[in-house]
Amino acid sequence: MALLSKFRLITLDVTGTLIAYKGELGDYYCMAAKSVGLPCPDYKRVHEGFKLAYTEMANTYPCFGFSAKMPNIVWWKTCVRDSFERAGYHYDEETFEKIFRRVYSTFGSSAPYSIFTDSIPFLRWAREKGVIVGLVSNAEYRYQDVILPALGLNKGSEWDFGVFSGLEGVEKPNPKIYEIALEKAGNIAPSEALHIGDSVRKDYVPARSLGMHAVLLDRFKAPDAEKWRESGALVFPDLVALKELLTSKEHTI
């Protein structure tokens, strides 16, 4: 009997596992600035500014402002403004509004993302085998409603349900987000569930803490991948390799 038959549920992380960012953050901030006739901001300064701004917003208003009932667009406007200001760019309100609208609409579309070629075949294969497929992501509502469908990842054909931090008010690495996934799947037992992600801290450890099975993907040859293996994690280069294991009758997870 194939290893896959052991699982009734497979959950997957999204960014870094099923899809990836295209280009650099600076590319999109540059396009936004040029759209109002301004020169490109410095890529490195904007990137560093964004990391600081995003971290502060995530700490102050986690889950994209869920508990504070902060509208998604307000959360991002605060973050983007702070990103520019930390990078040394101070725009008047009218100019910033135009730049922000361009940034916000771009990141609410499929433009900055690419989908890994093995993602759709793997998801469809798992569902065809009768496995429930769920997505577990620290992301806001536009992933579910706009971005994933635009990339060809549709609810009902590629996945059955999603648990998105901006909609649930809980985020990885809190194990609660995985408990929600098990509940949404029909109260599946953790021992009958497999989680696939790309982070030890956010994916592997919290899923395992509940008794779920978990594996990691190393799509970008992460420097820490060998440490992941040494800690006991099963690490695969892609979903094709993982599918081979799941169809095997000789392996366990």
C-alpha cells in the first residue's frame, strides 16, 4: 500500500512552497514611483526599509490588523509609507497616494508572483487520490480571493479550503493555525495529516507539535537545509520528489 494512503489530509504552505515572488521588491516600488514621474528609489534602501516597516506592523498589528479591525488597505498603506520613509523618501500626501495605489494593486494581482511548475499537478493528483488539500498561509484575504485564482490555483480544483492568517486572526508558527486546518478538514486526526512547507520554525515544528506529519521543501537551496536534515526533518527539492516518496510502498514519514 502506497504511503499516501496513510493520509486523509495534506496541508501546504503557499509562498516558497507553491508560488514564489518574481523579481525584487524594488522593481515594483520603482515602477510605482516612475508612474508619477519620479525617479526609482534605491533598491537596497527600500528593501531594508520594508523589512523594518513590515516587522513593526506585524508585531504591532499582527495578522494584518485582524484583532484591531484595521482595514487591509490601511495596514498596507501604513507599512508602505513607513518603508519609503525609513529609506529616506518623503512624499507629499497626493503623490504618496498615487504611488501607494500602484503598489497595492500590483501586490493584489498575480504580477509579482510565479507558480512552480509542479504545484498544480501535485495538488490535483492528491485530490484525485481522495486526499483533502488545505492551504495554510500567513497571508491576507487577497491571496484567497484574487492572487491564487489568478495563478491557476483555484478552490475546488486545486485545493479544498484555506487557512489564511489575515482571515483567521492567528498566524504561523502558532500551532492553533494548524488546529483550525484540521477542524476545517472535518476534524481529521493529526496522525492522518501531512503538512508541507519551507520553514522549520513556521511549518515543521508547529505541525509536528500537534502530532501531524511534516516535511520540508528546499526549492532555493537554503544554507540551513543540511541543519534541517540533521534535526530529523525530511527535506525534498520539490513536489515531484515528494510525490515519488508518497507513491512508494517502502517508506514512512
